[in-house]
Amino acid sequence: MLRCRFLKYVATVIVGGLAAVAIHAFAAETLTLTAPITKASQTAWKVDWVKFDVTNKVVTISIVATDGSDAKQIVYGATPGPVSGQTGTSILSTVNTCNCTVNSMVKRTLNLLAQDNFITAGTVSGTPD
């Protein structure tokens, strides 16, 4: 008798759970906001870090919006950049042989990302660290 009540309880819990799932799956109600949520005005990007994987010929670049509202990671590997045609191999070669006294590595990186349309074009300013 006790076992029968327990099985009945388990069956009730399972059916109730399935009903809750079914109600959730078919409830297509949404709340339309009277005032839309807008993101902060993003006006600039900065390089957070750059990883040079020399063995695998991959360059990974992490950038963040200066207001903290967005972050991206861009990977240059075997597939060339969409506009520049740069690959991980070509970027590593450039970094190994470049003279960064006029254009810093950060400035070159930001300009490359803008050229490949990963970020909006703009002007790099500031003093290299």
C-alpha cells in the first residue's frame, strides 16, 4: 500500500513537471518596453592583450571598449583577414621584423582590425606604453 502511494506521488510529480514544461514551451508572451534599453555610446577601442602562438602560427587579439560596454577577440590564423589578407604567419613575420618607433604595435594592431572591418575605422591617438 505504501509503495502504491509512493508510485502515485512520483507519477503526479512527473506529470506536473511535464505540464509545467509544456506550459513554458507554448507560452509566447513577451513584454514590450515603453522605453527601449539603449547601450552606452561607445566611442573607442583599446587593445587588452595579444597572444602570439608561434608554434601554430596564430595571433589572437583581445580588445575592449574604453567604456567597458563591449569586448571582442579576433583570431588571425590560416584564414586571411577579409580585407588586409593578413594571416597569423604574416603578422608574426611583421612583428618579428618591424621597427615600431613610428607606429607602435598597438597602433598597427588597431589599424589592422579597422582595415579588416572588425572594428569601426577611426584615428589612433595616445602615447605608446
